[in-house]
Amino acid sequence: MSVGLLYALAGAALVAIGLAGLLLLPQLLRKILAFNILGSGAFLILVGLGQRDGGIDPVPQAMVLTGIVVAIAATALALALARQLLDLSGRMRLPEDGPDAGAADD
Amino acid sequence: MTDFLDPLPWLIMLPLAWGTLAFVLGPGRGGRLAIAAIALQGLLVLQLAGQLLAGGARVHAVGGWGAPLGIDLLADGLAAVMLLLAQAVALPLAIYARGYFAAQPKGRELFWPMTGYLLAALNALFLSADLFNIYVTLELLGLAAVGLVAIAGGQAPVTAALRYLLATLLGSGAWLLGVALIYGSYGSVSLAILAPLVGADAPLAATLAAALMLAGLLLKTALFPFHFWLPPAHGGAPAPVSALLSALVIKATFYLVLRLWLELFAPLTTVAAAQLLGILGAAAILWGSALALAQTRLKMLVAYSTVAQVGYLFLLFPLATLVPPDAAESAVQGGVMQAVAHGLAKAAMFAAAGSMIVATGRDDIGRLGGVGAHLPLTLFSFGLAGVTLMGLPPSGGFSAKWLLLRAALETGQWWWVAVMIAGGLLTAAYVFKVLRRAFLPVASGDRVTRVPRTLEFSAFALALAAILLGLFGAPLLALLAVGGAA
Amino acid sequence: MSRAVAALVVLLAAGLAAALGLAMLDLPEPAVRLPARVAAKLGDSGVDHPVTAVLLNFRAYDTLLEVAVLLLALVGVLALARPHAARAAAPAHPLLQTLARLVAPLMVLVAGYLLWIGAHAPGGAFQAGAVLAAAGVLLRLAGLLPAWAQPGLLLRGGLALGLLVFVAVAVAVLGQGSLLQYPPAAAGGLILLIEAGLTLSIGLTLAGLYLAGTEVEP
């Protein structure tokens, strides 16, 4: 097994951890961290699979650099929104009503 | 010199430039610049459509490298139709937004820069022929849409924006994962390079990638049961934003589903998967329409109507997968026609709803009395948009449903016909619920004020376009046929 | 959330990891070999570091959109930034202030170096911009830089400069045949021009993501 493939497999584990965290953790800061773990997993897979035969592939490396900046941007916006929600509601979590719960309220 | 006048790159660079300039100009500025620029973008799309009809699909190799080293832009009939829809919806909505934010200044500060980036992302997405580049356009689109939802502030919109952001990020995460698997399997992310490589004997990684990308797109398109984020986001944003999101943003991800399904992943599609998409679409139609009927707030009603109308889009998959080519062509035409008709009609409906809310000072269906007397053109626009959503002739919605119906009958799948009829009846029920209230006299204690004429006329232009689409849809279908997507 | 739902989610995540692992262990040989193509065209790219060549030439269009994403995020954060209830910020420790005064100019120098070296070695506009932004955050933490509520015209111009230069170069070379098709002889210079603009704007934007979110003093 090459080092690249090992990275990719670790990435798969990170994706699973991030996905579970994003869906299960109620606290917004943890959700945002979970999204970052999921993203890092995807980046590891992208770079790892590209270099599984040992050579260096600059294309996925450049793609991941692009992806990291995009993830920073998304994280910053998410943090600003979470912060705003904290200021407005005093809570750092989304209300727990399921889909369509607000259907009949006014 | 002709290279400088190529409409393809300008369709992406122009909105990026005016969005950024609007930001530099300062809070609330840039509206007139935006309207002029969108009008120019509209002319560029028309020029592009002319080029396609005359000479077939066009490729633009960014950087001059060409795939797989560089990124290619591809303009075929399907992309051109979506570009046409985007500019046709954006222009009246930009005129509407200027009037709307003059009456309701909350959220106007950074509306124009975000809208510029939103349109740049849409145009870039429609033209991209590169899976990783599409990922970047998806993120630009998602962040612009989320930013617009939160633009007016307040606890409910910020909550809705956060929910939307987490959903859309999960969706793009799934897409990126798919891109990583595809690159690992084939060494390229270019659609043109990949298409001949993906066959029925594709490795597990390619099948998994297809499933992940499809799931991510369904989440972003808000197909039932992934619709949980849509109603509060679309229903809570300022009216011009709701209109842009419902008319265009969810269509962008639907467009990607369609393109992948018909082209890149066509060898991997199965009847079972297509039926599943159809069932989810049918559930969306019934569930979304029923919930729309149960709403007490006008914009939430219109938002749930979007959940339902998204369902019609997905009826095309069971009707176009592994069936005779005639039926498949009709189904794809019907689905695309539905995307265009719904885009125009829903933009009109949200715009009209926004005018009614400005005029009555509240978002409450029970207090719409007097709107019929004071804002007849706005109510007429709402009704016309409703005619398209119901699928009554001669609207664009009728043509769309007729094409889908024909495909359903040709392939013997009559059960989708029943769903479409039930959906049409439910749609009529919630549209008449609004119209009935609006024709009542003003309730004592309430007052209905006038709204700027630009609000009334821009909504009317959109509703009229949705009707005219039914009468003059043939050129659009001719354009769609360029490049063999349908 | 109920235990059953949680168990289902964990099962879903584990299943995804297993499927990903299985798929990765059974990959075909890639039909396309991009590293060889990058190496073959590196001489025409205007830079000699392959990752920079991909980022700013072969796939420069991705980078252009990504810069827009970053600026858009700041626009979104600014739209949310309302003057919070004025909270008395604790005065920074004098040692931190002295240190920040000392280190900040050095960080600007490092940023310039990273920008320049990007053409040949790991580095470039993003790394340089990140160092600039860190200097801004440090100065802010030391109480030497005010938070921004709404940036003024000059600052907005600085934030937008990188993207505007990038777009201007992208369309200025349309005469070569397509978007972002640099004339081979000018490629190195144009890339440096774009990266210089980006360094400034990325530095300001990243710093702004922090500075616009913090409390505004009375």
C-alpha cells in the first residue's frame, strides 16, 4: 500500500467523522468544526488518490489549495452567522423543530 | 478583434466586475449599474443563442490550454436555455429590487454585490465543463444565496440562513468527494475527457461518485425529503431575494443533475434509480402543495409551492431513462420547459407577494383584503403566475406538463399523470386561497398603501413572459436541441 | 434527537467510510496522466513551480472564482456586522503591544518574500496574504488597530483590487484567443502582477473576516 493511498483511507475516516458530527452535534461551533473535518477528509482523498503511485501530482494539490480558501470563506460566514444568532437568541444552536414544523404558525 | 466580443467569457466576467464595483461604490449603491449590466448580459445571451443556432455547440478553452490540462467552457443548447432564463429573470427582478429596497430599506446595503456574484456563479456554472470548476461555482452560488437570505437580519432569517448554509455545504462536500473519486479513477475532471471513459463497466469508485454527487445536488435542489431548509430560507428573505433563489438557484443544481444523468453518468443510470427520483418528485408535489395550502403567511405559501414545483422537474427522470428516444426527448423537453416556466412564474409570484406585503404592511394571507381593489395589476400578475404553476393553457407550465404527459403515456407510466393532475388541483386550491382573500374589501383597521409602479410592472412582465412561453415555446425547444442534450 | 436516529446516522457514516475504502482499494489505472502534461507545458507557463503554474495559469480560472468566493464571504460578514453592545475591551498587555510593534513590520517583509518566491518554490499570494492578515489580527489583539464597522472607500478599493486586477487581466488577453490566455512572453510578469494585487486584497480580506466580526469600541 502506497503512502498516498494511506492518506486517502485516513481521509475516508475523517469524512465519516465529519458527516456524523455535522448531523448529530447540536452545538453550532461543533457543527462548523465537523464541516471542516469533512472537508479536510475530502481534500486528503483528492490529493492522496492522485499520488497513490508515489509520484507528485501538482493538479490536485492546486485544487486543494483552492478548496481550502473556499472552506475558509464558508467557515467565516458560518461563524459570523452563528455569532449573530448568539447575539439575537442567546443560544449557539439551531432550534430543534423538524422539517415543516412551522407549517401552521404565524 | 472578434475574440474580444465573444459573449461566452463576458457572461461570467461582467457580473463579477459589476458586483465588485458595486461593493467599492458603497452600501446601497450600484443598482443602476447592475440593471444596465444585466441588460447587456441579456444581449450577450441572445448573441450566443444565435451563434449556437447557426453553428452548433461552442467550446471556449480558458487559458488556451484545452482539457484536460486547462478548463473548458461549453455552451450547448441546454446551457444556453438556462443562461437565457437566468438573465430573463434577473433583469425584471433587478428593476423590482431597486423599487423594493426604496420602500423597504432593510437589507439594501450589500444586495447588489451579492447579486452580482450570484449571477456570475449561475452563468459560470451553466457554462462549465469541468467537475472541479463546477465545485467552485457551486460554492460561490451557495455562499451568495446564503448571504442574501441573511441580508435583512433578524433571528428567523439568520436561523434560516445558517440551516441553508449547513445544508448547502454538506451538498458541495458530497460533490467534492465525488470529484476526488473521479480524479482518482480517471486522472481528469473534464467532462469531455471523462464522457468516453465512463462506461457500464465503471469501477465502484465511479458509481459511488455518481451517487454522492447526485445526493449532494438533491440536497441543494431541495427535493423532498431534503426540502427542510428551503421554506424558511425562501420565505424569510426579502422578496427580490426569494424570487432569485426560487427561480434560479435551485434550477442550477437541477441543471447539473440533468446534465450528469443524461451525459457523464448515463451508462450508470438504472430504471430503479430513475423511478426513485420520480417517486421523490411525486411526493414533493403532493406534500409541498398540501403544506402550501396550510400556510397562513403569503411568502411561506409561495415557498412551499416551490417545494412542490421542484417535484415536477424530477418526473422527467423515469420518463427519460431507458425508454424509446421519442419519449425521452419529450420528457427532457418537458422538464426543461418546466424549469423555465417555473423560474419565470415563481419570480413573478414572489415579486407580486412582496408588493402585497409592502402594501398591506404585513405578511398575512388573512389580511390581504383590499389588495384586489388597490393593486389590481399585482394581483393579476399573481393570478397569471398561478395559471402557469397550475399548468393551464396557454401558459409555459401547460406546455411543460403536456410534454411530460405525452412521455408518460408513450411509455405507459400513467401513474405520473395522476400525480400531475392531483398536483394541478392542489395548486389551484392554494392560488385561489390567496385570490379569494385579496378580492375581499379592506378589513376595518387595516390599510392598503400604493406601491411604486416599477414593482407592479416588473412582476407583470415576468408573469406575462411565463404565459408567452406557452405560445412561443418552439424557438426555445429548437435552441435546446443544439448539441444533442435533448 | 433520539438514540435510534443517532445510531442510524453513525451507521450511515460508517457505511460511507467503508464504501469509500472499498472503492479506493479497487481503482483502475488512470487513463489520463496530468502530471506529465503539467511538466511538459511548465516552460510555457511563466513560472517554474508546478503548483503555482496550475493555480495561476493552467487552472487560473478556478483561482479567479475562488478569490470572488473569499471577497463574497467578507461581504456576507459585513452585511451581518452590526455594532454590538459596546463592551469594554481589556487593555492589552504592554509586552504584547511592544512585541506586535516589533513583529508586524517583519511580517510584512515575510509576506513580500513569500509572494516573490512563489514563482519558484512553495509560496505565493495566498500564503503571503495569510501572513499579512495575521499581522493585522496581531495588531488588533494588541489594541493597535481599530475594528471595522463599515470599511471606507479606500479600504473597499483595497479589498476589491485583487479581484479587479485579475478580471482585468483575464479579459485584456482575450485578443490571444480566450480568457486568461497570457501571451507566453508576458506570462511571468502578468502572474506576478495578479499575485501582487491578490496578496494585498487577500491579506485585507482575511484580516477583515476577523476585524469585522469583533466588537466595536464606543
